[in-house]
Amino acid sequence: MAITPETRLGHVDTFLAARGLTPDGLDVLLSGRTGKARHFLLTSSPAQGLANATSDVDFIRIQSEPMAGARMATQLFEGPNHLESISFSQEEVDAALADLRALADVDPRQAVSAYRGWDKRHEVRRKYLERLVNGVALDRTLPYLDRLPELARLWKWSSLHTATEQVLFLSLAEAAGERRGRVGYAVNALLYLMDAVLSHHLDVYSNRKWFLLRWTRFRDQQGAADPLVAAVDALRAPVSEALAGKDEGPLAPLFTDLLAEVHTDVGEGRTPSLTVEPVGDPVRQRFLPGADMLLGASTAFLGQEPLPSGELSLTDLPAAPADLLRAARVGAVTLLPA
């Protein structure tokens, strides 16, 4: 369920009133310290309705004139409030939004690759792209909110893919006999499955520390009886038990089933899929009897089973699960949607 424009404005009004700030006063302060702008956008947790007493007051400043070079945020203080403002030109913003629109209908593999490579190609970094779209201007407009569906789809596929990776790592860890590391993968998988569902419903926020609070808000809106909400929440208990060392039972089958269920609901008719590809042109050398050294973009010590390549099944794991897990951990292989 998307957060309505009226609700977003209400979040901002409540936040500013609690901090003793006003839009007019902020406009004067920011203009005086950073220069006049087309927009000053209040972003991050205040615009999302998630701010607390320690939250900063973050702005994106958009100017008409061209800009060049790397950006650094300006730090400001107004009474007890810490403010931060980073500047972009309208030209840079328009270029970023045009590229976002061009990704509206790409397949999951292209979406994940574009998401991961975004910062190398844009001055408006990925974090600021999300804040830009969700930002509320001091004149009480939301100038870029119409791009939220495009943003949400890109974020959804990134989170679905990350969740799929984490479910694979969980499966490999359990198959290799890991008892503690597997729980970390389970926690990550659960959080990113939550974020994928949230993004599908146009609730998009980059900061992972807010995933669970956003999920709680979403559950309150949707109702705990919603089948997908209930399915996700059902795995919180076994993960907590495993974290506390009280349950040694396998988690991978539960997460494989949940991953498929989430894809059924938000995956646009697609099923979970992964391909394994080497990074660079690695060389494999004999190290010790029964052990090899993989030399490439990074170094990994493996057994002597060949690493898989191409499409990989989540339910039919390779003969040496620890080797693939180790290679993925050190970045010797990359995983993308099939």
C-alpha cells in the first residue's frame, strides 16, 4: 500500500513542528548557506514517517545552473538540529530520472545489473535517487513522486535477487555443516524478502536499518491475516530460535518455500533463478593435496571439485557446497538472475 502524498506531507509537518522548524525558516537558512535553489527537498526518515529524536534533517538541493565535480554534503546546525544538504543540478537530476525511466520494463537481470552499477554512471548516487523521488519540497510539493513506480520496481528486483542469493548461501552453509553462519544468511534473506514486498507496494527506502519497522507498519495496514504477511512473519520465530541456539533444525527448506511464495505474489510471473559466473579470468592452481587455490579478482582456497557455472538450482546443490560459498564470499564468482 503506497504512502499517499497527503500522508507524506503530514509526516513532514509533524516532524518539523516537533523540531521547532518551519519551511520558511529552513528556506532562508539553506538559501543563505548553500545558495538559492529550485527545490530544497526534505528526505530520508522525516519524509518516510520514520524519524525519531536523533534523526538528522537531510535535504537535497537542486539548482538550475550546471555543476561539475564530486559532491560533498554541507553540514548545518540550527539550534539542537543537525542539518545536511547536498546539491545537484537540474540537468543531473533530469539525466538520472531519464535513465530510471528507461529501466522501467527491463528484465530482472538487467534491473539488478543497473541497480548495482548505478553509482559508477551517475553523479546522483543510488541513495540520493531514492531520496529524490521520495523527497518533499519546502513548498509542500512532491516534484518527483511520479517516478516512484519505476524506482520501486528497480528496488524490488534488487531485493528479490539479494534474498535469492541469501537463500542460496543459507542452503550451501547448511549443506556444508555451518551452524552459526547460516543464521546470518537467514536474517538477511528475511529482511530482503520484506523489502521486496514493501517495494512492490511502493514503499521504497534504501536504509536497511528501517526494513523491519517499515514491515511492521505495512503489516498493521495490510492486516496480519494477509497470507503473504503471515508467511513472512511465520519465519521470524524459527530464525530467533536459531539465533539463540535453541533450534538446530534446517532453515533452508523453509526459506526456499517462502522465496517461491514471495515470487508468486510480487515476481511478475517469474520464479527464483540464479546463474553463477566467474569474476575476471581466474586461474586455479594446486595448493595442497586435496586443495586448490583460485587466483583472480580475489583469492579463494577450495577443494578440487570444479565450481559450477551457468544456471544453478536452489534445490539441487553442487557437490562441494562449501567451495561455492567460499568463492562467492570472496567475490571470485558473481550471481545474477537467470
